[in-house]
Amino acid sequence: MTTTICFTNNKGGSGKSTSCAAVGTALALMGRRVLLVDGDMQMNLSLSFFDEDTVLQYAVNDHNIYHAVKNEKDLKPYILKTGTEGLDIIVSSTLMSSVEMELFTKWQRETILKNLLKNTVSGGEYDYILIDAPPTLGTWAVNILTASDRVIIPVEASPWGLFGLANMFDFLHQVQGISPDTKLLGVLVTKVDERKNYYRQTMETLEGLEEIHVFDQVIHVDSAVEWAQDASQTVVTYKRSSRSAKEYMALAAEIDALCEE
Ligand SMILES: Nc1ncnc2c1ncn2[C@@H]1O[C@H](COP(=O)(O)OP(=O)(O)OP(=O)(O)O)[C@@H](O)[C@H]1O
Ligand SMILES: [Mg+2]
């Protein structure tokens, strides 16, 4: 069975793309078969595996999520291999900036992505499909959520990190009206800096929220994350001995165990 998980939060810079790329890579290194889907015009997930020239080339030759959505084409032919065994990806494009307009005129516009992924899901070739969402809550975000069985909300351990989280929960709740099987897997605390008290404050606030699962594993601020991104890699393959790589490996195991429950 394939479990589809999205990384979403309308708050920008909360660690969605970094976490989606690293968790996907970690799951693949654990022997899981993983497909990543880059749903953001910023192409940060794509850039975690290919350099800018290569990603832009996929944009030119129409081999990306935008063209699949625009033409309502099954996603299978858009799947590319990454350098990691068992880890594939569908890249994004800057043209995703107009995805809302493309969706506007479509029939059943909330479930286009779910339908495009249908053959890939039912084919059972992947244990996990991980989708990186943009920091916006429009019809495309609804598409990403309705296509997902589970939702991970990364939040930054900072004063504004939890700002807007209530909106995110409301949005998820509304989507569950049309997609009751979409469930929150958990809130992931990222960019933790223990020298700052905000980490503890963030954890206390989150622990006070009823019926919201917070992952045991948090991700600390680590310069290896940025060096890895500079090298078009995830930290898990770039520097396996780094703190954040170890944390993402442990997080992937936690996610895998939760999904098997
Ligand atoms: N653990 C970490 N240590 C250091 N820097 C990090 C860490 N996690 C993420 N970052 C940095 O924080 C920034 C935001 O991270 P990322 O792009 O993953 O967030 P995002 O939620 O996907 O952002 P957006 O909302 O723009 O899509 C990036 O520059 C990234 O390099
Ligand atoms: Mg992102």
C-alpha cells in the first residue's frame, strides 16, 4: 500500500521543503520506495536533487508538475530518478505561479492531483509519495491535501513560528469536509536553537494543544543543511554524520512506524 504524505504550512520558511527532501531520502535509505512530488513554484524540493540548469531544462521540456496538471496527464511519465536508489521525483516549474488560474476552469478542481496520482498509487510501486506544498492556502493546496492520506506540518521554533498555525488547522478541517481520509500525522518542530528560550516556549504551546500529535524528533539548526542545499543534495546524503542528518533519519523511522500503526 502507498501512503501519501504532504508537508504543508502557510507560514513560509518553516522547513517544509528541507524536511520533505530529507525525510524522503532517509526513507529510501531505509529501503522504502519513495516518490517525491514538488508542488511549489520555488522548486526547492527539485533543487535538492538537481542543479538549477537541470531543473530549468525540465521546465523547458515540459517534464514537470505544471504541465501534468495543465494537461491533466497521468503523472507516471513525469517521474524522474534521483541519484539515490529507490527515490524518484516529479519536479516543479516556475510556471506553477499560475496553477490557480489553470485549476479555475477545471471540472472537479479540488481533486485533480489526486486523480493524476491514481495510477501511481494503485500501481503500488511506492511505499510513500511525499508532496512538498507551497506556503499558500488556495485551490492547489486543497489539491495537495485531498491527495494526501497524512499531513505533516513543519513549524519553526521561533516567535512567529506558530503564528497562523490555527489557520492551517482550520484549513485542514475544511478540506476534511471533502476528503475525510486526510489526517494530520503530526507537527514537526524545525530549526531548533537551544540557546534561545523560544524552543521551550514553542514546545509548551504545542504540547498544550489537544489532539495534536507533535513528533518526538525535532530538527536542530545545522549549517550542514545549507551546505547540502548549496550542493543540490539533502543533508542525509551530503553529510550523514551531521546532527540534522541523524535527526532526519530518526524522524523517518518515527514516521514509518506511525504509518504502520
Ligand atoms: N535545520 C536547519 N538548519 C539550518 N537551516 C535550515 C534548517 N532547515 C531549514 N533551513 C533553512 O531555512 C530556510 C527555509 O527552509 P525551507 O525552504 O525548507 O522552508 P519552507 O517551509 O519550504 O519554505 P517556503 O515556505 O518558502 O516553501 C532555507 O533557507 C533552509 O536552508
Ligand atoms: Mg518550500
